Amino acid sequence: MAIVYGLLTSLSIGLADLFGRRVVNARGPIAAGVALQFVAIFTSIAALFVVDSSFGVGDFAIGLASGLGLGVGLWAYFSGLRRSSSAVVAPLVATLSAVIPFGYAVVRGADPTLIALLGAIVAVGGLVVITMGGGRVEHLRDGIRWGMISGLGYGFGLSIVIEASESSGSWPAVAQRVSAFALMIAVARSRSATIVPPQGLRAAALIAGMLAGGSTIFFLLGVQAGATSAVVTASLFPAVSVVVGRFVYRDDVEPRQIAGLGIVLLGVIFVATG
């Protein structure tokens, strides 16, 4: 089940790009981040009625801390998509988002099989191949810079939430989104940025927020079932993001990056069989 939840996480994140980037292109990454986090709060609250969830102050605090990382990660991710190509930004974010929590899970006691560990290495290697793909030089530099910031934010946020208890259910997800929303509001105020999407794009913001909120819940359920497998399979979202970027937003995608996606899929198969 950990692999299934991880795949659902990656699918939710990738599809959120389909709708979220419309708001990014129209109002910028701050407005998109505010709208997405706001809607995701209610998605997470709704999950409390579906997933068995026991409130605990410690788990809620873990969620709040995790949300700061996710808030930074989302803002930097959208900033990178606006300035560069999804084929550069998304894989780099996913590489760090996979390596940091995976390493943390192993350090804290997770015991992956050898084939699963090799699969994780292969998957991360494929993500590196994608990241090293082309695109114009200035776009590559922008993509790497914002991708690094985003990946470190996501890596922290996804690592610390592993400490939440299994009985916490969706409560850490609620705390994550509340914290991330507060962070985005603070950033918006400091820059006097518009935070309300235009009327024609509010439906897109709503769908993106629902998908983002769902991704957090799937990830929490996944790490509770099996941290290492969930972390690696959740990092598959670049495959969806790159497809969306290429066919919907006309991002630059090179053959090397397509090959990298194939390597990632091979690595995930190893993780699944391990």
C-alpha cells in the first residue's frame, strides 16, 4: 500500500501543476501559492471525516513545522516554473524531495531491502539525468536555483512529518496547510502582491488546491505504511509534470530528459519488487 499511496501522491502533485500553472501565469507564484494552500486546508479538514485521525499537540506541531517547508517549496517551485522549464525544475525538486526524506527514514531506523535501496538509487539517478537536460542556459540556471530552494523546502517538510504518529491521521496535513498558508500570506503582504486569482481562474485554483491537499494526505498514509517505498514512489511526480509542461504549456523537453524518466520508472519497479 505504501507504493500505491506514493504513486497517488505523485499523480496528485503532477495534476495540480496542470491547474496551478494557469494561476501562476496570470497572477504570479505568490497568488497561486496562497490560493492553493487556502483550498488545501479545507481538503485536509474534509479528510478528517474519512481517515481515522486522533488529535495530538505534538503531531499538530510537527505538521506546523512541516508546513513551513512545504510553503517555501511550493512558492519556489511555482517561481521556477514561471522562469524556467518543468523539465528542469520538477526533477530537481523531486530528487531532493526523495533523497532527503529517504535518507532521514533510513537514519531513523527504516530497513529497506537491497533491491529497494538499489531501486531508489536508480530512480534518483534518472532524476539527475532529467535535471541535466538542456533548455536555454539562462532558463537552466534559473531552474536549478529555484529547484534547489524548492527541493530543500520540500525535503525538510516531508522529512519531519515522518515523525507524526500513525494515529494522527490527517491532523498533520491540516496543520501543514494552515502553516503554509500563513507563510504565503506573510510573503504576499511583504511584497504587496495580489492574492486573489482572477475570476476566470478561480475554478483552476480550487482544483489545484484540492489535488495538493490530497497529495499530502496520500503521502502521510504512505509513510505510515512504509516510509522508504512511499518517499521514492512519491518522487515520480516529474513524469506527470513534464508531460503537462510539454503538451499543455509547451515547455522545452529534450530526448535525454525522456530517457531519464524511463530510468526513474525502472528504479520505481525495483522499489516495488523489493
